[in-house]
Amino acid sequence: MAVGEDVSLRLADGTLYGVLERPAGHAAGLAVLIHPGSGPTDRDGNQPGMQNDSLKLLAAGLRDHGLITLRIDKRGIAASQAAGLDESKLRIETYIADTIAWLDFLRRQPGVGQAALIGHSEGALIATLAAQHVAVAALVLIAGAGRPMGAVLRDQLAPHLTPDWQTRVFAILATLEAGGTVVDVPPELWSLFRPSLQPYLRSQLSYDPAKELARITAPVEIIQGRLDLQVTVGDAERLAAAQPKATLNLIDDMNHVLKSVPDDRGANLASYNDPSLPLALRLMSLLTGFFPEPR
């Protein structure tokens, strides 16, 4: 039977929480830190009103294959909510520093020989940037954008905007990409571009995931589902082109929340709130075949 342990990481500006799981009787071996995606996504891959347990299932699958896993609640999210900064002070670099601290925590745990990183969605960029500052045994990017976030947002938002609103949204993005601030944000765009969120957006928009991945020296695996509604195969291919040593794997039936779904938009979206659906079958075999043997 596997053993799960609630763990905490005390930092100068707050305490973060996660869960460490290890197979029963496990000797010194490889531990994997799983970083969740954007927004209020918690350690299990869920958000308020959206439960699919994608990262919980991912951790369980790795654990059942003999790997120690640590999945975390980001600063300000779920169990780590009290450690949240004022929104205007949050930067993507905050999450990077937290990830580095979690990796240090993980290496100090009994039975841990090496530490690897898995980043999902926005977590793929955060994991990439963290791996530039601390040695990891391996880096896995799942459903990670391969273009700067400005390009991704334009593609995601354009189909839902009238020409007039598209012009306004794209102008705001251009200002933020140039390092500027937009004071007069229309109420309709407040959730995306409110002034208190703009510092985080500026920090995120400043990175090109492919260029950052090119700086990584650890073994890299890029995994992308062909049925992902948020990140494209082209993103994965751009990442792979920037890092020739990376392994690129495409999974035909996998969507953004790592589930096996039919090629039907309605069923795809329904899976975002269905924890009973299994992960795409090929995902686990790719992961366990990629991670290095512990030393």
C-alpha cells in the first residue's frame, strides 16, 4: 500500500502545502515534483467548480510505478491560500522561486536520491525556468505552450471577440508586452486585465517558452495531446525544435486535462469535470519509460 503524507514548506513570506506519496517499502530513488497549471488549479489539477483529478491520477500512476511524488498547492491556492501575496505583487518569478524551494525540500526527504520536474500547462513554463537555476534529473513538459503567452492569448480569445473587441484586447496585450500599464480597462475585460493582475501578466508575457527551453541541459520530454483544446501540437513542435535533445511524444486521444476522450468537443469539455475518467493510457508508459534510473 502506498503512503501519502501532507507536507508543508515554511518560507519567509508564508507556508506552502502539498502531499508527498511514496510506494510502501520504497528505497532511495527518484522523486518527481508535479507543478500545476494556471489560475486557481490545485495540487490535484482541480479548480473551484471543475474537478477532474488529473494531477492526482498522474501522481498515483507514477507512485504505483515506484516513484516518489510531490504535488503542490501554489501560493495563494487551496491549502496554500494563506501564503498568497497581494495580487499586485505576484509575479511568475514568485512561482519559480517557490518551485526551487520545493525541489530543495524534496531532495532532503528520506528515500529521495534524485529529483525530477513535471510541469503541466502554465506549470511547464514555470518548471522550465526553475530548471535553469537548479539541477534536475529530468524535465517533463505536458501540454505546455511553445509560444509567448501573448500569441497564445490572441489565438484563444480571437474566435470569441467581435472585430471591435479584438482590436481593444490586442491593444491591451501589446501595451503589456511592451512593459506598459493599462489604466482604463473596460468592465467586460476586468477579469483578464484588471490593473492588479497586470504586473503578473507582464512578467509572464516577457518569456518565450521555446527560447527558455533551449537553455536546459537536463533530459527533456515534451508530451502533447492531439485533442487539447487549449495548447496545440504546433506548440509542442516549437518547443522540440528549440531543444534538439528533447523527446517529443504526441498522444492521439489525450486532451488538456490528460484524459482519454473521443474527437468530440462536447465530450472533451465534459471530461474537465469528470474525475472518474482515466488518464490517457499512453501517458504513463511514456513517463515511466523516460525517467532515468535512480543513482
